[in-house]
Amino acid sequence: MGKNVVIIGGGAGGASVAAEARRLDPSLSIIMFEEDAQVSFTACPMPYYIGGIIKDPARLIARTPEKFIESGVDTQINKRVEEVDDKNREVRIAGGEKIPYDILVLGTGTVVQKAGIPGEEKEGVFTLREYNDSIRIKNWLSETKARKAIIIGAGFIALEMAEAFRSAGLKTSMYYRRDLPASHWDAEYSQIILDELKRNEVEFIPQTQLKAIEDGKEFRLKLVTNHGEDEADIILVAIGVRPNVKLASQIAVPLGETGAIKVNFSQQTEKEGIYAVGDCCEVFNRVSGRWVWLPLGDIANKQGRIAGKNIGGAGLFFPGVVGAQSFKVFDLEVAMTGIDEKEAKRVGFNPVSAKMSGNAIAASMPGNKKIWIKLIADKPTGKLLGAQVIGERGVIGRINVLSAALWGKMTLDDIGYIDTAYAPPFSGAWDPLHIAAQMLRRQI
Amino acid sequence: MGKNVVIIGGGAGGASVAAEARRLDPSLSIIMFEEDAQVSFTACPMPYYIGGIIKDPARLIARTPEKFIESGVDTQINKRVEEVDDKNREVRIAGGEKIPYDILVLGTGTVVQKAGIPGEEKEGVFTLREYNDSIRIKNWLSETKARKAIIIGAGFIALEMAEAFRSAGLKTSMYYRRDLPASHWDAEYSQIILDELKRNEVEFIPQTQLKAIEDGKEFRLKLVTNHGEDEADIILVAIGVRPNVKLASQIAVPLGETGAIKVNFSQQTEKEGIYAVGDCCEVFNRVSGRWVWLPLGDIANKQGRIAGKNIGGAGLFFPGVVGAQSFKVFDLEVAMTGIDEKEAKRVGFNPVSAKMSGNAIAASMPGNKKIWIKLIADKPTGKLLGAQVIGERGVIGRINVLSAALWGKMTLDDIGYIDTAYAPPFSGAWDPLHIAAQMLRRQI
């Protein structure tokens, strides 16, 4: 008899473990539990479903529970694991059923941060984390014929949802505690994002202290803040997530400094036979050399596959990440990679940075757009440490070259002359990347 | 008194030398000779001017002769250097004038291959190499109210010109000696290019043997081939270029195996005080470890800057290239990097390859297009050697990541898990790059 593998959480991470382990070792008995109605999803495309860009919710799912079951993974949706008993190697499902395991995989994801104000539990107040959330929001918009939305928060999910609500035809306001949206970004770039919000008629209200959510008069709900009162048919709270380590803590699986589950390069926790994947665990940052918490869908997929390979008997190490991430907000592509100055200093680098703007394609070509690039490098070694790129086109290609440069530990001298595929529809003969790298190189 | 620097050829390479040397060393006396009416141009944007995409020919020029003169570079356009007398360290200009040099820079570019058939000298038969060529072609099209074009050749200039002629409203036929266009590319990808030509009503006639060009009846000119006769108002001969080494050979500047001028990493030839840059000289390929001939505008710019830095006193080595190149043909983006199987074998690798097609962006998103990726790797080491990517979107970003991977000598294991910036408008959670690399990795 093969081993019993119990996977808690069927999101991108858990589902990848199931698929890969199943493929590699037919003798394994694999059960995957998921609280939600679907498995194999990430939150990433959900704003596009809510905004009506993706029409069919089935497209949010990489692989259905039925497909998993067909492939031989006992896939139990709408089922919550309440407790892990690691002494007896079994999990207890809501309702009392107990399932034994030899190998346990924690793919428990995140818990959403609450605003912590009265009225947050009211109907029409949402967070966006799970597949079901997107269905509920979409239904709510159509049932209530919603005309106005309020978003609390201004991170990338909040910004994507601003676009989604505008696409769905809602008047949209965004309340944030700081001065500028996307506050992880360079302030100049946050300002460009703010301009893009304004251009698309999203009202941005900075310096907000939340007080309460009450019933509205003209609209369903009323948000009370230090700025006064504002009404809307839907309020989305998007102020962040934390790693969901409830079950891990129950059985004393060690957490890292970040508060997420500590894992090794095989995705094993420090407890024998217990793996963790996705948003609930840490990931190694190749640039800083530190274990960080970076809850992103593509990382969850990769970690899931690595865990699945190890469980399935094909030892493989996860090589880590460099921190590449991106989002779109209306016509603006926004991306970063590597580490910022603060993190660079914290881990012992001597960071210097330069910002420039250039042409996304050849200046002579119609359709050219401005692109902004910020590079951060280590002064004594000239090594690239991080980058931010923003603009209306060509952003992702550039950030991915810079991510590859970080992966390969390249210097500004490399990037200043790196060979890219030049043709006028795609770039100038000198790419903005070259120019930015040479500019920062001169500064050193 | 500073040294006399004579630059022969004011294209991308020569002009970059002039600009950089001028900037670094004000004591230099710099003269730049150019046969054409402009300096600081590459052929790359010319098809877009001819096709009416770029309206103003001034946009083909990075920097005018006047600007160069203002900056203190004695810029002599429409002047041909007839002879170099290296014993007496002087060049002789057409007309007899002699100019002394301490440092000579050869930026003599290419000569276009002729078809070698009777009638090739007729009015209305063009090649495309220089700035003036694009002006002459554009004028010819409007003066003759041209309705039909014939292109001889099917390389990237020929393909870009097919799009240009169609954009300008001409019926267009393309005659080629082989079966498929873009014959450097994988045959499957050449077929995709052929389909794109057909979709855009470009007639492609393979297996052509050229006989003669004669006067036409319905149109200005008549092309006679093994397939019979065909008429057009313009015939473009685009069957390739060779390095222009006439002056170099005159003074016995050594050439490399490729027939282009041999240079070192400072762009110096093997003759004291003589540099070469751009399409007339070789460039080091970091993947094959060989000096190759790769006449591309971005390389000319880089080599020019390196030569200018060395002449200006700031020693700097050119790090070489990986062979990244791209073109657009109608809606298709086409790009390659690295070396192909044949070259890989020649230099001692054991190449294996895999092809796949995937999604340019998340499959769930509208606007997703198919993207084709071919990867070539070295079997014993797993190192990437080359790639070809083709599709309607996202091609350049991918080829540039692969170019960076080649630059950093990465393996398929790296590329299979390399950290790219995922968001549904830009890619799937697993990028086609990851999938292609993992597929080829499994094959090894």
C-alpha cells in the first residue's frame, strides 16, 4: 500500500502538489480538502471576472474537482479541516470525520485582514480571497444593480478591483490611510498610478481613518471616516492578507521571522512528513539571501510542483525567487522585481538607485509610449538589486529581463550592454534598460 | 594638439564613435565622412517610412549632421573616401583631397548583394541599405503611382518590406529561391510566416530562379523567372548583404573567417590605430565563443560606443552578443536568440531541441494569442544554447528573457523555474517559457 497524503487547501499550491504527486507515484493515496467550492484557482484573474472581462467563471479554474477526482485525487470541496492531530497522524474534518495521513501538506493560504470597524459584517461588505468571494461579489453587483463602489485599501488587488468596478460601470471611490496608492512603489510611480486612477474617474481619498460601516440612505451602505460619510452599494475591504498558520500553529510547525511557515528548498517544514506550499509559507529570495513572505499565485504553483515532485519521489529543490511581480491598472502596466533600498540596507548591501524615463518602442514609431524605469544596485559591486518599471506598454518584458539579470546575479555593466532583440516596433536601438543601467553605472 | 580621428562611415556605428569620443576627449579633432546625405541612421526603421507608418523621414535620423557639427564633429556628408594610405596615415576623398589621421575608424557597413541578372540596373529596381534608398523608394512609389511591387528575397528586410508595400496599398509578390520565407528559422515557423503573408495577400513564389528584368507592358518592369513573367512598378532586390571591406582590404587590415573585419573587444583591428565598428566587422558570440558576422543596428551602436570610449580614453571592453534579433511581419512578431543546432554542433555542443505552443497571456483573458517557442540546449550540461519565438504578442519579452538567460549561461533548470512577473493580463501562472524549458529538460 502506498502512503496516505493529505493536502489541506486546494488552491494553486495544494492543487499543484496533488497533480504532480499523482503523476509521479500512482501508489500514493491522495486526499485534498478545500473549504471553497472549487480547487486549483488563484485570486489573480478574479478582478477580471468581476469586471466582466472574463465572462465565464469556469475560466477562473485551471482544473475542476471532477478532473482531479478522475485523475485519482480524492478531492473534497466545501470541507474544512478543523484540527490536525500530529501525534496520531490524522486530521479531523468539520463534522468529526478523521482521516489518517503519512504525509501532510499545508496549503492553507491566507486570511484576509479585517478593517476592524463596526458594521464590517454587514451584507454588501466583501473581501476578495477565494473563488467563492468573486462569485458572491459578482452576484451582489447584479442583484443590487449596484451603481457605486467603495474600496478600502490601495494595494494591487484594490487597484485591480478599481478597474473591475469601473469596467462594470460603477462609480468608484478608493479610501486609503496613506497619501498615495501602491505605497510599496517609488512615490513618483505611485503618483503616476494616482493620475491613472483620476483619468479613469476613480476618486482617491488619502489619509483616511476608518470609523464605521452603517446602513446607507441613497445606497445600501455608508462608510464613515475622518473625512465624513460616503455611501455605496458595495464596500470591498482590500487592506491585505496574512499567512493562514492556524493549523500549523496547532501542531507547533515552526514559523519563520515573517510569521509564515518555515520551509526548506524541498518545501518541507521542520516537522517530519509535513510540507507547506503557497501563501501560507515562506520562500527564499535569491537577491537578499533571506526567506521572505511573498503570497503570489505563480510562486504557489512552483512550490506546489516542487512539493509534489518530492512527495512523488523525484527529489527537486525550489531555486527561490527574485521577487518579480506585476499588475495592470487601467492602461498602466506596473511591475517590480528584486528588493528595495530599505530591504537592501537591512541585509547589508549599500544601495544606490537611478530613475529615468524612455521610449517603450522606437521613438519614431506611432504607438510609442513613455516608460519609467528605476534601478537599484549595490554600490561596491555594481550588482543589480532591484527594479521598478511602469508605463503603458513594454513593462513586463523589461521587468522580466531584469528579473533574469537578478537570477543570474548580473551587474550594471552586463545590463548596460545586454543583447536584446531590437526592431523599431519593439524598442529603440538602445533599450531604456541599457540607458538606465548605464546611467546608474556612471553614478557609481 | 589632440589626435586626428577620421571616421569612415556615419551610420549607427561611426556616428556612435563620433559622439562618444567627442564627449570624452575635447582635444580630439574628429572628422566623419559619409557617402549618404545623412548620418546616424540604421536601415531598421526605413520599411516603416516607406510603408507610411513613419510619416516624417527626419525621424529616421537619430542625430542630424548639423547637430554633429555643432558638437564639434567635422561631419562631411555626401563624401566618399576613395582610398586609405596607411603608410602616410591619410585618407583620400573622391575629388582628390587628402586628410591625415592618427586614428582611423572603419564604419563602412555593408554592400548589398546583387541579383546578378540582366536589367538589374533599370530605373525602378531598388535595394534598401542606406537612408537615401528609403527616400528614393518612397519618391518612386508616389511619382509612378505604383500599384504593384515585386520583392526578390524572403529574409527579414524582404518581409518587413512586404508589409510596407501592402501598407502603401500595393499588390505585392515575393519571389524566393527556397521553399519557405525566413529560411534561417525553423521550418514550422517559416510556415507560420508564410501563412501570415497569405493572410495579408502577399503572393509568395518559392523555388525561383531569376532570369532577367525587362521593361513591362501593364506595369513599368517585368521580372522573368523559371515560373514565367510577372510585372510590377517597383522591384526590390533584398537577397542579402556582405560586409563592406574594400578599404580595409586595400590596406591589408586582417579579416576574420567570416569575411568581415577582425576586431578585438576594444573594437581595434589588428592594425595599430585602426578601429572597426558596425556591419563591416565581426562580433563575439558569447554562446558559441566564436567571432561571428551579425549586421544589426543595435550591435553597431554598441560597438560604436565602445570604440568611442576607447578612443576617448575610457578603456572599455565590448562584452559580446548572444545573437538576439527580431522583426515584425504584419501581426506576427518573430524573434530568435543564441545559436541554432547546426552552429551548436559546429562548435562542439550536443544540441537537443523542443518546440511547444502556449498562451501569450492568461488563457482566461480576452486578447490571448498563441505563442510558439523552440528551445535548443546542450544535452550534457543542460545549458540553453538558443531559442526561436513567434506569435502575435509577447514574443519580444520572452526572447529577451531567454537572451538574458544565455548571457548568464543559465540551464534549463533555471529557466524552468525562473521568476517572472505574473498577472493574467501578461501571462499564465506558468509562463510558456517555464513549460518549454521543463519539456526540453524532461527530454534530456
